Amino acid sequence: MLNKTQNLIKYNKVLTKVISLLLVIVLSFIVTFVSCGITLGLKVVYNGETIGVVKSHKTFDKAVAYIENNTQHLKVGTSIDKASFGLTLTLADKFLNKTQLAEKIAENTDEIATANILYVNDKPIAYTDIKNVEELIEKSRCRYYIDGAENNAEFIDTIRLEKVFAYAKRVDGDKAVKEIINNLNVKTVSKVSFEAPIAFSTKTVNTSAQYIGYSKITTPGKQGLASKTELVETVNGNESSREVLKNEVLVQPVTQVVLKGTAINMATATEKAQAQSAGLILPLNTYVYISAYWGDGRNHKAIDFAGKRGTPIFAAQGGVVTCAGYRGNYGYLVEIDHGNGLRTRYAHCNALCVKVGQTVKQGQQIATMGNTGRSTGDHLHFEVLKNNVQVNPAPYIFK
């Protein structure tokens, strides 16, 4: 009897130790779960997919109600399926609220889309489910920034987004929405700093020692340099105003000096008298202006009369035609020998009225004005030759 009692006491002690150990282990797990934030929850299975964990199945009902209260063009009851729930362990901060669960339901329902309405001046312009629509709108606002400038931009119209649920077929295509966003009206103000060249001015110095048409740069011009800061305002990329904030000259420009001839006839009285004795007349009854004088800096050995194509050209003096045809840079050319070593040439003609060997009288039409050969416009290139040397025609034809 004594032995049985001792064995029972011994057995109870062992059992007590085992139970105590189990209790310690269970308590340890409970403490661990609590300290790590692990708790029991309900996983939501919707359309065959686990879409999240909630504290109660009522969260699903609240999410459906939330969709109903924040929907556009949608009868929710005909689109949302039932969900099933199962116990699961989860972290306390992983529970979905009604708004988060509503978005998960929409993502897994073909007929429903989580969308944004784009309003312009409080008028709905587009429905979009583009995920980064806010980023696209911000990019559109900044699309006219000037590189390297201090930029500030704002939409001219009032722009806002409203998050809603809608029929998927009601959502506008991405391409159309992006086009709308990229065409939102924007005013941009940019503070731009840059260096800019300063154009040099030109000073003309006249000289009677050279013929009209003579031009020579005696002092080359040089651009200056300025440091500028300007405030530039644009509307949709088109400049609407510009204000100069700073204009500092870094390098002064150098004025270009040009020597320009003014002389028409520099012949001496004797030379002029001898030329006038040849009795030449002006080979045109009309012209617009003299486009080039003798010796105009290009070694020009003639006088050019600019006028209209087809203007009659007359023989400056009677003589024999020694050339009537096309001759290289002269184009169509008439040359007349007047005797005593004197000849005249009429170049760049449009049409010829005489032939080689023909005798012509002073004032007789020999050709019409044109633009043939090496020529930049309709004109008569008139030369006078004395003993086979080109001389200035001015003293021969101008009184």
C-alpha cells in the first residue's frame, strides 16, 4: 500500500511537470505572436483569387457599398460576385480596409474598372484607368520648360482628378487620354540667363577718289558680347512676353569702317573733251538705275544699266558690227567698230537685231536688254574700248 501511494505521488509530479512545460510552450508562442503582431484574420477569396485579408466578413459588404456609393454608370449588383472566407494568420498591419478591398474587388471584376475622371474647369473630359495619370499630368504641366532656366508653370484651366469606379467599357483609351493631357493649356514663365553677341555697326566714309560702286573695308567690324537675363512667358510654347532683367556688356563691339566711292567721272578736262569728241550717245532711252560703275572694286570695266527685259538697246555711234552672237560670260553680245581705234560692246542681251558685217547708224536698235551669260539680273553691260583697251565709258556718254 505504501509503495502504491509513493508511485502515485511520483507519477503526479511527472505529469505536473509535463503540463507545466506545455503551458510554458503555449504561452511562449502566444507571447511571440503578440509581440510580432501576428493575429487571426479572414482571407478573402474572390473569383478564385485570394485578394487580401480582413478582420471580418463585414468588411467585404462595406467595400461593395463603397463601390456603389462611388461609381459612375454602373449597376454594381449585377457585376460583383460573392466571396468566400477562410481563417488565416496574418500581421495586424496587413488587414485591408473597405477602400483598399474595394479596389481589389474592382481589379478582379471584368465589368468594373478603378478609374479617374479628368475634369477641366469642372467639366468631365475623360475617364481613365492609367496608373500613372498624375505623373502624366505633371509632365504636361512642365512640358515647355526651358533647359537651364528657372522655370515655373501652371495650367491655365482648373485641372482635377476624381477617383471613381466605372464600367470598363466606359473608360477612354490610353492614347486618347494622353492626347488630351498633352494638349492641356499651360502658361510657363522662365528666367533665362545667357550670353549673346552684340552686332557691330557700320560707318561709311565717302571718297571722290574712287568711282561709285567702289567699296572697301578699312576697319573690320567685330561683334561684342553681352550677358543677359530675361523673363520669358509662353502660352502653350508660344512666346507671349519677354522682359529684360539684365543686359551687361562684356565685350564692346568694334565699328566697321567702309570706304565708298562717289565719283562718276574722274577724267581730266582734256580727257573728257577728247572723249566727247567721239560723239557717243547713251545706248538706252530708258533704264531703272545704274547697278555698277566703272572700276567699282571688282575691276569692273564697264557701266551696267539695270532695266526691264526687252528694253531696246541702240548703237552709241555708227559703225560696223564685228560680233553678234553668244560669247561666254558676256552672253549675247554685240560689238561695233566705230573706226579710229574706238569700239563699243553691248553684253547680256536678250535678243539681237543685227548681224556681223552689218553697217549700223548711230541710234539704230541693235538688241534688247536681257540676262544672259554671267549675269544676276536684266541689265545692259556697256563697254568702250580705245585701241583695244577698255576705258571708262562715263566721259563718253555723260555730259
